[in-house]
Amino acid sequence: MEIKNEFELAQSQVKHLNTTPPPAILLELYSLYKQGSLGDVTGSRPGFLDIRGRAKFDAWKKKKGIASEKAQLAYVQLVNKLTP
């Protein structure tokens, strides 16, 4: 199966997980999804009071330079570990 199709399938699977993953895993999923679908982070870092937004921005920024296909593959692998 082509990685793009697997990536899209993983996106639907993650919405139906039995339990909510810990915050660190959620940030990893978010950053891999964003890097895989949009590429490198854009815009400016959210303000000091936006703790959640800053955490998401920082997680995505750590993925800077990773090719979209590589991020998509990592996302699929992580979702596969989370699904029974």
C-alpha cells in the first residue's frame, strides 16, 4: 500500500482509539501529522500564556527538515503501535 494511503488510514484509526494516549504521545502524533501533511513549521511561536499552543508548536518545530514521507511513515508506525 502506498504511504499516503496508509497515512490517511492511520488518521482515521487514531480517531477511534480505545483510550487517550498520554500527552507526550499526543504531541508526537500531532507533530508527525503536521510535518507529514504540511512540512516544516510556519508562523511564529504562540504567546507565553498559550501553553498548549507553544507545546504543539515546539513539538512540530523539532521535526523540521524531516521529509513528508518519512514523517508519514513514522506516524503510521506510531498509530500501529497504539491500535490493538
